[in-house]
Amino acid sequence: MNRLSLATAAIVAFGAAGTASAADLGTRTYTKASAPVEAGYNWSGFYAGVMGGYGWSDRVRLDGVTARSNDIKGGFGGGTIGYNWQTPGSAWVWGLEVDAAASGIKYSEALAPDLNFEDKLRAFGSVTGRVGVTAGAALFYAKGGYAWANNRVSFTVPGIVTASESKNLSGWTVGGGVEYMVAPSWSLKGEYMYADYGNGRYGDATSGYTSLGLTTHTVKGGLNYHFNNPVVARY
């Protein structure tokens, strides 16, 4: 009888423990794991930066006649400001950009032992529209619009300018490049541009006039700061 009572008590105790464990499981709460966060990009907003590169010309126009030349070349450096528009959810980016650079692109020649000639593109810039498409952190774009340049033609003796004339030229430019968001608010870019600055008329009534025109190719790298952080969270 004692053995039966002990067995019955053990069964009752085991059953109670099992009921309590089931109740604990029933009231336990579980938290669903959060979905991973993916970085998204919206390029809208103002930006400004620095840029620099190398330029050259393969065509010059002298009195309306086009000739080939590979001697006009040099480096340049300057700055950029602009604004982008991008509709949320769209991969297309539209923009307006203004840039300007000081330039060392030039051609020089010794006409005589004591007389040198130089044709130098001292500064140039552009006001362009830009359209591009995004792919992750990258923006692939094309651009084109108005181009200007300051060009100087000079004749010198060693260390002394004997005759010099500068012209502000106007023309057009077209090209494209790729820009990549390397950090929040910061992007790097690489770009190629072709420009035709039209013709300038040099000389005077005594010595006569010469019409001189120039086209250029430029490749540049740049670093831009975006005032509106383009990196946004996307779930």
C-alpha cells in the first residue's frame, strides 16, 4: 500500500511539472529577426568639388583652314558646382553643372634664337546640362552645353613679353563620365570632354588680322561633396 501511494504521488508530481512546462512554452514570446538593411542612393541636391586633368588638341584653325596638330597640350585644375534632381524610385538623374579651370594647355615654338611664339589656353570652363542613370553607388552620365575659354597669343624675347593679345572665346562642349559614391556625401568622378571654342581674331590694322580657332580634348578626375547626403536606408 505504501509503494502504491508513492507511485501515485510521483505520477501526479510529474504530470504537474509537465503542465507547468507546457504553460511556460505557451506564454514565451519570440522576436522575428530584422530584415537586412541595404544602402540606397538619391543624388538630389547641391554639390561642389575640385577637379583637374590633362588636355590636348588635334585640330587648329588658322584663317578658316583646319590643320592637324599634336603639340597643343598641358594640365589644368579648377572647381565644380552643380545640382542634381532624382525622383525617388527612379534610376534617372538630371542635373546642371558649372565648372572652371586655370590651364597650362599651350603650344610654343622658337621662331628665331631670340624670338619665341606661344599660343596658350589660360583658362576655360563650361555650363552644361547633365543626364545619367544610377547603378548601385555609381552614376553613369552624359553632359553638354556652353563652353568658354581665355586664349593668349604672344611673341617674346627671353624673359620679356614684346607683344601679347588675349581673347575670350565661346563655343560648345560635349562628353560624359562616371561618378561613384565612396562615402556618405563624398563622390569621385572620371570624365572626358570635347570642346570647340570657335575662332578669335588676332592682330591690328597695321600688321593685319589672323583668325585662330581651337578644339580640345580633356580627361579629368574630381572629388565632390554633396550637401544633401545621398545615402539612404532601404529595407
